[in-house]
Amino acid sequence: MQRGHQIHRHNGRYGDVELAEFRWGARRCNALRLLGASSPPDQGDRLSVWYFPAWLAESPDTPVFEVRGTVNKYGRYADDIKTVTVKDLIKFHGHFCGGLVEAATSLKVAFAQLFPDGIVDRTDLRLASNNSACGGDVAAYLTGTRTRFGSHLIDPQLRESDFVVQRLSTGKTVRVVINAATYPQDVRSQMRKIESGKFEPADIDRFQDVQWEYARKLVSRPVAESVDVTVDPRYTWPVPPCQDLGRRRDNDYKDVPAAK
């Protein structure tokens, strides 16, 4: 790799190419604002690659999320939104699986209840889930909640696709879970076989096959058909496991008015 394309030089300064690109981007954004124009909309990354198969990328019922956040640390709300795709979730989580798609499906239904305008405010949520590696990662990425700040709570009584989500500013709470008619029992039985330690190498391949079949089923129809939703459920929130580590403060200034 040539020095001009390195992120950092040996002396700790940004490379010439990166610095020039950053300055060009900043000037372009300022020019757009002066002209009264907005930045191009974020369409999200939907290009099919080896870990994001074409049938998942191209299905009109694969969940896509529009999310809102702040401009920077101690910053105000951003004027524009970001688009999060299942491909983004796969990159964050580490692999594509049925659990990832079921979590995205459940949360898509929850957000429709909490955010009628379709834009998820990731500064305005708390959530409870079980300790599923797949579902928990999806929940954290989409909602902005974090266990270390007490906004993502772990409840062993909840199932893998079972989430309780609350919009803090309104207090409205929903509970969503993949319905019994949708969840395939062969996924769970194959999972138990592998976790028991008494399995053959072919069982690993079989588990991938049944997971992908499950994911295909989820994205073959509108998300609402796969999810049971309860509005304002009777639910006792768990005690935050990291309550002594402090709270998140970087979003506290999102409503500060513009300087005069």
C-alpha cells in the first residue's frame, strides 16, 4: 500500500489523500446548505455479496430501517436520516442466520407501532431481550440501546425472537415475538442436537440449510404476518446489570436550539 493511501502516517497525522477528501466533503456539505439543498438520501447498502444472497437482497419484504440520530457527541439531532439494511446487520453481527432475520422482522413490527412516521429515533428507546447472540446484536444496532448504559436489558424469561421495546418520550411500550405458526421446529431441534455435543459434521450443514429456509420464509411475506404484537404489555423491567457504570450522556444535547 502506498503512503498516500494510508490512514495515518508514522507521525500520527492523516494522510494527504484522506485529508483532502475530508476537506472536499466538508466544503460540499457547506455549499449544499448555503444553496438550501440537502445531502443525497442514504439508500443503504443493498448490493448482493457472498454473505448477503440475492434472494435476501432483492425481496421487497426484507426489512429496511430508516433511523435518526445526532450529528456528533453532544450534538443536535441530524437533519437527515440513515438507512440500515440487513446487510449492515450481518456486517455488525458477523454472519447471516435465521436468528438475525427473525430479530429484524420482530423489531420492524415494533418500530411501526412506536414510530408512525417510519423513522426510528435511536436516542429515544430502551429494550429488553434475552441473551441471544444474534437477536441481541440486532437489537443493539437498530435501537442504539446498550447494556452497559442500562438501556438494553437482559431478561432470560424472553425467547430468542421476543423483544419488549419502549419509546422513552411517550412511554409507549410494545412486546413483539415471532408467532408459533411461523417458527419452524426443525431449527430448534437441530440447534439442540448441535449444542448437546452429539452431532456429526453434516448436522452443521443441515442447520445452515434449515436456518436459510426459515429466513426465506420470513422475507417472503409482509413482516406483520410473522409477528405477534402486544401494545402496553404487563411487563416488569429487569434491573440494569451495569447500573453503576454510569449513563449515556452523548445524546443529552440533541434538542439544544441553533446558535443565533
